[in-house]
Amino acid sequence: MPFLSYILHFIASATSACSGCVQTQRPILHIAFLLTMANISFAAEKANPQRAVNTVVLDENGVKNLKIETVETEETDFEETIFSLGRIESIPEKRAVVSSRIPGRVIEIKASVGDLIEAGAEVVKIESRQAGDPPPSVVLKAPLGGLVSSSESRLGQPVEPDKALLEITDLSEVFAVARVPEHLAGKLKPGTIAHIRLSALPDEKFEGTLLRFGTAADKESGTLDAVFRLPNPSLTLRPDMRAEFSIVLSKREGIVSIPRQALQGDVLDRFVYVEDFDLKNAFVKAPVVLGAQNDRFVEIVSGLLPGDKVVTRGAYSLAFAGKGSVSLKEALDAAHGHEHAADGSELTPEQKAGKGHDHGNEHGHGAELGMSTLTLFSLATNGLLVILLVVAMLRRSKNDSDTVPPRNAQPKTEAH
């Protein structure tokens, strides 16, 4: 045990360095503390009776098949959010139509619904009704660049000045309109950020900025439209797509949180799976107490510490994996190089004797006395502590006798 070796080394150096009462007492206090920590450390190495029940051990194939992924628990800025539903809408100022100033008929169409065109591109050619051989014609161009969202043009179709032939929508930016409950709308201000997800694009995340509210509330639903401006450089967002909003109300710093997908269990029994610090491909069920939640993360009040590696992807499958494909005993035997009990605990001297192992006089005497390894270690360390305390008291008595003069001693007088 490295920790015990360190303690013995410290005792040897501290004892040799002592030359007085005060110098002796300080190392003794340090030694007492270290011996206490040694007892605690050794006790912690004893197996938890629930460890076998709460540990899932997999082989390499099991980890790959379950697609296990982990994240490290850390303190982050936690966002307080509200949830809302809504849809994507085009920006009215970024919609345009193509029409003709003269009557005639369509003789050529150069753009169809779904085409992306640039501003000034030729889209329709109109033949005038004026006489001529051939009759005069005019080419209509796109007033802005974007997506051809609708078309009423057909070859040979009559054209009138009051009729739109094409509609073009610039989708480089769109509006994401959330229906926010009226009692929560007062908490939002222009510039508020919202995390937006779309059913049509589940693997993509978008972030919008609150621009303004609607002009009137909906009487039936009791909601008010909150309009978010949303960049759309890839043009994947289209009008009327359904959207889910997580609108950020505030942030708190230094909060331990994990992704929501890592959380398992029901409301009364929440837990996560944490990667075992000792065994490879082993995951321990850890109960947790939750705080606030948002669309992506959940606050952990207790049960985890920063640095714990929590299973995210594959956590749900682990909950139904039983004890895994490898037993805890086999994993511990391979990791520590000696045999363990079926529940993962260390074998007692009686168990080792029953298995026919010869462990020499040390384990034999322990078995005869019916003492566990932990008991023997505690007795040894406590006995050593008592000896050191006795040594300290004896040195203090000796120092006191050397410094106090005898009662009948005559004071020295100066010679004249």
C-alpha cells in the first residue's frame, strides 16, 4: 500500500529529527492525522455491498454495440429557460413578385418553383399584344435574389398588368415566431436569446434573437407572438416549419450540470451512469438530486463531482443491461491481479483458507483470531500511535527535569 509506505517513511524521519518537547509533539500530531487517514483509506478499499448490484461491466464489443459516449461533469453557466412552440415565417420585406406592365402572353419561362435565382436574372419573357412581325416582346427580371416560392406562369398564358407571375423569397434570414404565454411575455426583452430546434432538422441547432412582439395577443390560447430573427445561411429553414423554443431568461455561473440525455430513472429515483475510475468498460449507477432543468442540461445538486465521466449516449441501454457481459469479480481479478469474492469484495482469511490458498503465518494468525485485515491494520496503527505518544511524554518529562533546578540549590553569588 503506497499510502502506508509514505506514513512509515514520515515516522522514521520525524522521530530522528526530534530534539525537544515541542519538536516532538508536532510530528506526533502529524503522524496521528496520517494514521487516521490511513484507516479511512484502507476502509474505503473494502467493497461496497451494493457495488456488484450497481455496476455494469461490458467487454469491448458491448461498448461498441451500445455506442457508449461519456462527457466530463463540469461547472458551467446554467441557463434558466422557458419552453414555447411556434413556426418559421418569411420576412415580409424580403418577399417580391414578378409582374408585367403591359398585357400580352407568356412565350418563355426561365425559372420554376424551387429554383434559387440571383437579383436581375431573367425569369419570364412576355410577347406584347401590339401589332408587329414579330410582335414586340419584353423580358421580366427578378427584383431580388432568393427562392422561387410560387409561380402562376404557363406558356401561352394571357398576362395582365394586375396579375403576379412569380413570387421570390429571400430566405437568408427568417422569422421564428414563438407563442409565449402572456404571463411570461413580460420577462422577455428585445435582444433575448432563444435556442431553436425544428422537427424537420433534428440534428441541427439554431439560435435566434428577440426582435419584437406581435401586435395583439391570441384570446383563445392566451399567448403573445414573440418574433425572433434567425440567420439562415444554408437556406435549410423554410416557411411554416414547426419549431421548439427554449428562451433564455437568465444565467447562473458555476453550476454542476450534465446533458439531459444522461439522466435515467423516474421522478422519484433519478440516477446516471458514471465511468468507473478503476475498471475499464465498467459503469456505476449513481443516484443524483436534481435542480433546475432546461432544454439541454439539468442541474445536479448532489451525487456528482466535477470530473466525473457521465454516460450520455447509451445510458438508456445500460439501464437494461443487467450486470453486463463481464462479471464484476472477473473484472476486479484482471485489474488487481488477485482473486475477489463474487460480489467484488476482498476475500477474507477464512474464504482464502477455504479455497486452499496458503498465505503463511500472517493470514493464519488472523484467521485463528477471527480478525479481518481491516481490524488487524487498525490495531497495528493504533498501537504504533500509542507508542509514539508514550515516547513524547517521556521526552517531555526528561526535558522538564533538566530545566527545573533542585529545591535546595543555593543561588550563586558574585565574587567581590
